[in-house]
Amino acid sequence: QLVLGIESSCDETGLALYHSQKGLLAHALHSQVDLHARHGGVVPELASRDHIKRVLPLLNEVLHQAGAQRQDIDAVAYTAGPGLVGALLVGAAIGRSLAWALQVPAVAVHHMEGHLLAPLLEDPAPEFPFIALLVSGGHTLLVDVKGLGDYQVLGESLDDAAGEAFDKTAKLLHLGYPGGPALARLAQQGNPQRFRFPRPMTDRPGLDFSFSGLKTHALTTLRETPEDATLAADIARAFEDAVVDTMVIKCRRALRVTGRKRLIISGGVGANQRLREQLSLMGQAEGAAVFYPRIQFCTDNGAMIALAGALRLAAGDTENAGHIDVRARWTLEDLSALPMPA
Ligand code: ATP
Ligand code: MG
Ligand code: FE
């Protein structure tokens, strides 16, 4: 079965074709980063309008890549939330219309389920159950993934999401928008010995996170230290080390309390090289296997939505047939368990 995936929850338009036997056949992405950069953040109305312009050309592109026709599509999966309502509606309306015209099923996909399943696009793919660290622009979640649709949130951020903390700290270091990747690059030149930032909420039990204090810590350090050539890089390094270390501690704790032997990391911050390295080292020490999607599938993409749609379809997900419906807010725990297709 050939499943088309459409992602349009925020500032990336992503389309992909996933075949249930042959795997991923094609994917294409348009990022609106340049469109929003001069506003210093995503402007929802501009995002919606741009998605409208991009979806059909990207559809033609993935069909061309896969050497397929529209008529070959057996189902359409689209992101139904959480995200920006206007942006979501574009993918949902086009996805459902296309499915209706082709007389094939449409599958509404939870964006974070997409992130969570993205490592299954790789070889070797993790088997259920596993612990998922989902760290993106809007979310920081530790999830016990028992099976497809069977998710228990073990911990989350009480304030800023991980990616948001990277972006805000990057902004105060004048690194532009979105600053996460730029901050990570600058941190490579930083001296890890110069500043030591706190590891928030690691000295007490529990799996929740808090990142807004680190951003404040970065600001205070910047203000109180006389300017020198390496100050920004050293702050970037101290910030990154603190975030990475905190995540390593929480992931180790999650593996220990649940007894799970597999860990996956996904979402935009999962592209962070130091995080990937440190979590792999922790996994080795704990006897747990660690999985990541390739870097380009850590951030938003259509491939993860097509994959989630294909798995849901094979598991008989028909619960969301019907009208166009999207949700700005939607917790993973609202989903219900489905049998994993063989
Ligand atoms: P959500 O998935 O919660 O709705 P989103 O889709 O906007 O949010 P993603 O596209 O998954 O988020 O990730 C974008 C975030 O990842 C941004 O905050 C960006 O700064 C961050 N990011 C990307 N690459 C890196 C990196 N190498 N290091 C740190 N952060 C990064
Ligand atoms: Mg994005
Ligand atoms: Fe995302």
C-alpha cells in the first residue's frame, strides 16, 4: 500500500510517499525559515498561506521521485495536530479532499506520534516497547511507548520546550532565528570549563524538565561578564552542556524506572550532535540500545507522517474517518492502542 503523508503543522511543508512493503519511496520539504526570519518567529497567517502554495507542487515532486501517479495512492495521512490551526487546516483540507477524490482512506496523524515513530524509518528500526525522548520546538516529552498508539507520558517540560530554550538563548546571544542549530555550532568553539550552568530538576525525583531558568542563567552570565572574544561561545557551550546533561540524567532515570532496554530520540533538538553522542554513551553504560532518525527526519517532515499513516492504516485505524478536524492542543495519551502490523 502506498501512503501519501502531508505535514503542515508549523513552518515546514513536508510531503512523502511511504510504501508498506518497500518503505520510504520519496520525500520533499519546503521550510519557511526565510519567510519568518525577519519577524523573529513564526507568523501563523503567513505560514498558512505559504503551505497553500507549496503542497501541490511538493505532491507532484514526490510522485515524480517515486515514478508514481496520483491514482497509485492508496491512502492519505496528514497531520491533524497539535500545531497552528490555520497551518494544520491546509494539510487537512487538501489531504481529505485528495483522499475523497481518489476514493481512498484518509488518516489523521498526531504530529508527536510522527516524531516518535520517525526512528522506524531507519535500519535497524527499534521494536516496541521503548522510551522516547521527544525534544522539539514546542515539546519536551519523555514517553513510555508500549506499542502503536499506546503512549504514557512520563515527564514533560514545566516551562519552555527544549527547542524553545535553544532558540531563546540563541536570540539573546544575537544568533538570529531559529537559533538552535547556530547555538550548537558556536558551542563547538566554546570552552566547557569556563562556566558551569545548573542541571535543572535533576536533584529531585521525577521525570519533568524545566529550561527557562537556564535561559535566564545565560542572560545573567552575559550581563555580568566583561565582553571578550569567546564569551558568547563559552556561554553557548555551558548552556548546551547543561541541557544535554539534564536530558541524559532524565533518560537514564526513565530507563531504570521502567526497565525498558531501548531509547529513541526525536524532534528537532534530536539533531543536536552532542546530545546524540552523550545519549549513546549513556545507553552503552546502561545496556540499552539508542535509536535516532537521520538528522533531516528529526525536524518536521512528511516521511514520519506517511509512516505513521501506513502503520495506523495497517492496524485498522478507521476511527478518524469523516469530517475535517484539527486540534491546536492534543495530548499523546488521548490516542488508543492499536495492534502493530506484522
Ligand atoms: P513541535 O514538534 O513541538 O510542534 P516544531 O515542529 O516546530 O515543534 P521541530 O521542527 O521538530 O519543532 O524542531 C525545531 C526545533 O529544533 C527548533 O527549536 C530548533 O532550534 C531546534 N534544533 C534544530 N537543530 C538543532 C540543533 N542542532 N541543536 C539544538 N536545537 C536544534
Ligand atoms: Mg519547524
Ligand atoms: Fe515537530
